[in-house]
Amino acid sequence: YAVGPFYKDGKGNEAEMLKSAYTACLKLAEKNGIKSIAFPLISTGIYGFPKNDATQIAVDAINNYLKTSKNPPGEIIICVLSDRDFAVTDVAIRYRNKAKKPPRGWDRFVGFADEIKIIDPDEESKDE
């Protein structure tokens, strides 16, 4: 669980606070030996953070953490709720890394996966 900042006008410290939310979660995950972590686009709902800006901040925060971490989670997921959010996140990662292949730690991101698996909760419950 991570609490991000309310977005006011972008002129305050919102971007740094959002970056800090991601970094704090990653530090806790590493400290506790967590192997997989998933993030929503923090603060983009009722807190009003513009999704494009929040996506860039999330990608930068995660990339910066991966560059300095000795034992980051092996799987880092950014959960998005729409095709548009997926496209923005995928482009942000590719642009920031200027590479066709993902950087270390991003290889499990769904945008780079060989197969995209969509789980329908209704169908999953029928199997039980």
C-alpha cells in the first residue's frame, strides 16, 4: 500500500513526493526480500495527478532504483486499467530507456512480455 500526493498545480513538491512513494515501496520490498511487486499509477485517481506525468515519474523512479539497488524485486509490475494507460506506460519505458529490450529489472513488465495473459476474475472463480 502506498499513499501518493494530491495534485494541486504541479508547482509544489508533488513530483518529488510521488517519486518518493515508489522509492519507499521498493526499499521496503528489497529490505523484506519481496520478489514481486505491483504498482498502480499512484495518485492518478481521485488525487488528480495527470497520468502522463505520473507515468514518467513512476518509470524514472523505478529505473533509478534499479540502477542503484543490489537486490531489487525480480518482478516489477505497473498495473494499468485501460489500453491508453498501457500505451502511455509502454512508450514511457521504451523512450526512457531508448532501447528495444527492457533494462535490467523491467523484463517482467507486461509491455515486453512474450505473451499477455488477461485474467477474467469471473472465469477464474468457475474453475474452483
